[in-house]
Amino acid sequence: MKSMLNVALPKGRLGEKVYSMFEKAGFECPSIKENNRKLIFENEEVGVRYFWVKPSDVAIYVERGAADIGVAGKDILLEYSPDVYELLDLNIGKCRMAVAAKKDFRYDMSRTLRVATKFKNIASNHYLSKGMDIDIIHLNGSIEIAPILDLSDVIVDIVETGTTLKENDLEVIEEIVPISARFIANKTSYKFKSEAIDKIVKQMALEG
Ligand code: PRP
């Protein structure tokens, strides 16, 4: 029996784009387009099995080998440093990690800066590199509310179009790092399935 390649796809709009890249690379799975509640799809003929997972969980599936390969945002890779190979920048899902604050905000070095974020490590490392001591407030979403309600002084978050900041009277005060979707592979899988994985990476590099 042909060995299956297990692929963790990020659920959502980015995932649809990612799937169509796999499809173009020759790993089609037509049933994936027919059912929107099912989470696992396979095409035995081409030897591929897809799972839809929460985008922030893709790296966990790949690191632990439940998936051989997957696509994860650079934000997640920087935040959690999973032990995986990052094989390709897909040049999609582009955005940036930034510090944002209310328009009249100024750093006050006499007080500990309060930073609200989903990305504790990225935020800590950013301020560590500036030699600043900070108080991290870990939130799970709607980060933009924090400075408005004076829960924090600034936020560290993803900015894509900038609309969320604008609608909430916030602005970017520092850019931390550009973000995009990356093709990742489990280290052991890459040893044993390198031929199939390299074939996809090559094809996708041509598509990008
Ligand atoms: C992300 C991010 C910002 C927004 C940025 O939120 O946390 O809130 O998108 O996009 P924009 O610059 O195009 O407005 P997401 O939709 O992931 O929701 P959450 O952070 O509230 O979970």
C-alpha cells in the first residue's frame, strides 16, 4: 500500500488558498470541496490525507508527527518555536506584527509598560531587545480593546489591512516583523517521505 502524506491545513480563508496550491501541485482531493463540516479528507490514489485544524494548532500537529507537513503563519512559528523544518515561504497570508497604541501615546520610561497581546514571546523579545521591562497582559482576541479601556498602554498584534486599528482609533507605533504563511514539515517525516515532500515544495515554489 502506498504511504499517505498527512497534511494539516489552516481552517479558514487562508486554508482554501493553501489547498488550491496543493491541488495545483498534483495532490488533489475533490471531496474536500463537498463537505464543510467534515475535518478529514483523503485521496488514496494520490496518497494524501488533509485535516482542517485551527491555524494556530497546525505547528503542534506537525511537530508531534500527527501531520507530516502543514502550513503555519510565521507569527505562530516565532511565538512557539516548534521543532519543525520551515521549508518554504508561500508568500500568502501576508501581514505584519506591530506595536500599536492610542494616537496620543508616548513611552513613559518611569513606569512599567503594560502590553496586551496574544503573542507573549514575540512581545517580550521585542521589548527585551530595547532593554525595557514590561508587564504582559495575555489576551486571546479583540486585543484592540485593551488600550481603549486602559487595560494596557500598547498592544502587540497582527496588522493586515490596518482597518481594525483605524476603526478603533489606534495606530502602529513600531513594526516588529513581516509575517507570511510558511510550509513546514515534521523532522522525522522529512527523512522518510522526503521525495514526496520535496516534490510539493518545488511545485509550490513555482506557484508562488
Ligand atoms: C486579527 C488581528 C487584528 C486583525 C487585523 O484578528 O488580531 O485584530 O486581524 O486585521 P486588519 O489589519 O485587516 O484589520 P483576528 O481576525 O485573527 O481576530 P482576533 O485577534 O480577535 O482573534
